[in-house]
Amino acid sequence: MNHHLISRLAAVLAAAGLCAAVPASAADSGMKLRMTASQQYITESELKSGDVLLDGALHIDNYTGFSNLRLHLVSDPELVIENLDFARDASRKESDGADKQSYFVTHGETKVTGLNDQGEAVNVCLWYGPGQVEPAAGVVEDPDSPFLTYRLRVPQGTAAGIYTADVSKSVKTNVVGQLEYDFQAYLGTERLDIPCEGLKVVVEPDPVRGDVDGNGKIEPWDATAVLRFCALTNAGFDLSDPELTEELEQVSGTPYIHMAMKAGDIDLNGKIEPSDATAILVYANLQMIGFDPDWDEL
Ligand SMILES: [Ca+2]
Ligand SMILES: [Ca+2]
């Protein structure tokens, strides 16, 4: 997030009475691996009729060189990683006729293993740079291409929740007492510790009108959350901007930010406005004094 956006955001949140610190953007200049999915939020109701399939990719940011890499993708059991492969360019061919790997100009031995001999998902990638005797560092052909691609399957019926996938950094001791690293990267003989950013897929519950934070109760706090959304909108922020995710989680009091915004739109006009907050306050107050209010009659 850029600094201008951060300072504007800090001012708006402070004015809205939300004094949580806005994190400064980390000035990451080093090489990093980053997993992405074509969508981060899906709804529980989308999963009622079938599995949801997302396109995934592993990117290398700020590549500074490695000559070999071994990695292992892992996920919570609710997410299934399938079809692991190198990102490929169908317009160019390897010497064996396969579509060419698109990130590096060339390479030595490479292999991806999606399933093991028993048909279990392992999702391991081995990559060696070019060279006859010692692998040399890979040279980038297409910096905009991911390094690996995969598909993420979210099975039908998966409950609301936050599910993660990541590059494993596990270390195990094998039967002869040696350490085995899930992640290994080298530049020549130098061992590299490359940071890896996993991904999260959020399965959101269906919204309940007026219950913005999804705690099962309609309370004045839910109206406050609506007013905070309004403050951001009035200041010119686009609530669908993924850069605002953390702030929207704080504003709404839930990681299910799209559910929160739908629950806060009381008159169902597609907008979150102060009148929606007023309706929630009236509803909460009527409930408090023993009435059973009806949203459509407020
Ligand atoms: Ca609530
Ligand atoms: Ca509305």
C-alpha cells in the first residue's frame, strides 16, 4: 500500500473513532515466493451446488538468483491443490516437444510431482538451473510469468472459515537421524532462505440482515460498523479495493467483509449509507425494550 493511501486511511479511521494502527507497508526488496489464487473470497452458498475451482500460481518476486530449488506446497485439508506444473508458454517448445517453461530461459533437470505412486497429493517441485557439472543460476525469460501453476479445489459443502495454503518449511528427522528439509534453495553452494508468502481462501457465511459482524446479535455496534464503512466511502475509498482488506476487517469486526457489507445494507439498495445504520439502531433499541421488529416496517 502506498504511503499516501496509508496516511489518508489513518486520518479517516481516526475520524471514525477507530484508532487501530495502520501498518506501514513493508519495504520488501528481497527475493520472495508468493502463492496466489484467482479469487480469495467465496461464499458458503456457492459451495452448496458443487466444488469451486480456482486458478493458482506461485510467483517469484524480486528474483536475485538460485541454481536449485526444492519446494513442497501444503494446505489445510479443506483445500485441495491439483494439477501442479511449471507455468508454460505453449508458443515455445522444450527439446522433448513439451510446452516451454515460461519463467526461466532454460534449466537443467526439473520435475513436478502432484501425486505419489499411491495417488496421494504431494505437490513437490524440483528445479535445477542449466549446466553440465554444477547447475548455474536460472536467467529470467519472462518476469511477468509465474514460476508454477496449480488449481485449488474447494469441495462442495465446505463450511465457512479461513483456509490456507503455503510453501512448507517443515524440517523432519529421517530414520537414520538426518534432517530433511521440505524447502531447499541454493545459489551454487550457498544455501538461501527465501521467504514464502502463502495464501488464504475465505469461505464467507451467508449474511443475516443487520448482523454486520456476524456474532448472531443485532446491536448498536453493528450500526457503528456501518457508519465506519460510510466514513471510508465518503473519503473516496473504494470498498472493493483488495488493498483495504485489513482495514475492512477492523471496521467490520469480522474477516467476512463481503458478508458484513451485505448484512449492513438494510434497505437492500446495494449501498451502505447512514440510513442503514439508523435502521440497525432502531431495530436494536426496539429489541432491547421487548419488541420483535420487522426490517421492512422500520
Ligand atoms: Ca452483530
Ligand atoms: Ca442501503
